[in-house]
Amino acid sequence: MSDSRYDMIRQRLTATLAPESLELNDDSHLHAGHAGAKNGGHYTLRIVSTKFSGMRPVARHQLVYRSLGELMQTDIHALSITALTPDEMTPDEAT
């Protein structure tokens, strides 16, 4: 995993979405040998932000993609996204 790639993703999401919670996992090792895995990483993202309030899931994903900008073409091959508002978290997640 490229630490700088991971850090760039986290920094962009933090700067644009001001998340209450951000979990980013690099799953690239699970895709070794996959043709598309050569140039970009595979990531799983779980992000909680008030910026998602009133948005449908597709719009939330589009906001994440816009936040990441060119990284979606250059550094990220696959991104699995769970995007929630704070009030969508279960009580045990909020602690």
C-alpha cells in the first residue's frame, strides 16, 4: 500500500466532508493479480458526515467521488462506499 495514497484520500475526504467518523481500509492485497489493480488501489470506505443530510445514496457517492477528484482516475481502482449521516448510526456506533 502506498501510505501517501492512503493519506491523500483521507486528507481530501476530511477537508471536504468534515466527517464525524471516517474508516478507510486498503483492500488491495485481496485483489493481487487483478488486471485493474496494477495502477490503483482497492478501498472500502465508511464515512459519517452531516454533509450527506437530505441526500440519496447515489448523490452521497457522487459527493465522495467529487471530493476525491482526480484520485478516482489515478490512484483508486475500486471504492466501496458506505456514506451515512450521524442520525443514521446505531446507538452502539455513536459511542
